[in-house]
Amino acid sequence: MTSLGEGSNVSKSDLRIETLGDLDELNAVLGVAIISCEDNNVHKELTDIQNDLLNLGGEVAVPNIGNILIKEDRINILENKTETLNKTLPPLKDFILPGGDELSSRLHVARAVCRRAERSVVRLAESDDGDLRWIRYLNRLSDFLFVLARSKNSQSEEIWDKTEK
């Protein structure tokens, strides 16, 4: 058993605890990405996202309190940054293989962990115990991380080879 933020005890296998673990892992993976980031603006953006994830975790850890820590403007900021970055990139013609340079590879890992956290939040929302705003935030974050990984990749992108082997 473990305690939630408001003092109630739940099983360590509780969906809320699983969601908190996924958010914590995403935050840690972003921390690993930050150490290979030399761009101060991106470093700040990723640190802001880490703070968002702690706020989101705070909302998840204290159910039914109505304390909104992740505001709509954070979702809008992610959408705008994604759109702005995407305009600087060549259009995708097919799937790309996650990888590239060190920072881009770490951002791709963060994106994949973000998608898992999003699935946990969806399950929480389906159990009437979550907030759709959390889903939107994580969905926009995974898009942002994908586009950021593409934009920071100093190597050419590897395109998926669909040929049968």
C-alpha cells in the first residue's frame, strides 16, 4: 500500500500509482535528455515541461480536490511551439526511425515514454478518475517531443525501409 497526496491509502498496483510512475519516468527521461542539450532555449523549454509534469503528477496524486496546476495555456504553448518548429522541417513522406544524434535519440525515448504515460492517463479518465486536460497535455507533449527531436537532429533522418527482408 501507499498513500496519495490527500492521505488515502491505495494499492501500489492502483492505476493512479501506475500513472504517477509513468509521469515520474517521463520526467527522469527528460532530465537525461537535458544533459545532452547545449541549446539554452531548449534546455529551458524541457525544464519547464519537467515542472509541468510535476504539476500534472500533483493533480493525479490528490484526486477530487479540483486544484488545477496544469493550465490550458501550457497546452496552447506546446501546440504553438510544435507548429512553429514543424514549419522549419521538411515534410514527412514516411515514418522515420527514432535515432539520429544523442539529443534527438533521447528525445525520441522521451516521446515513447510520454505516449505510455498518456495511455495510463486515458485509462484513468476512462475509470472516471482522470481529467481530459491531462490527456491533451500529454498528447501535445509527445507531438512536441517528436518535432523537437527532428529539429535538433544533426544527422540525416533514417526513413523506414518497407521492403521485405
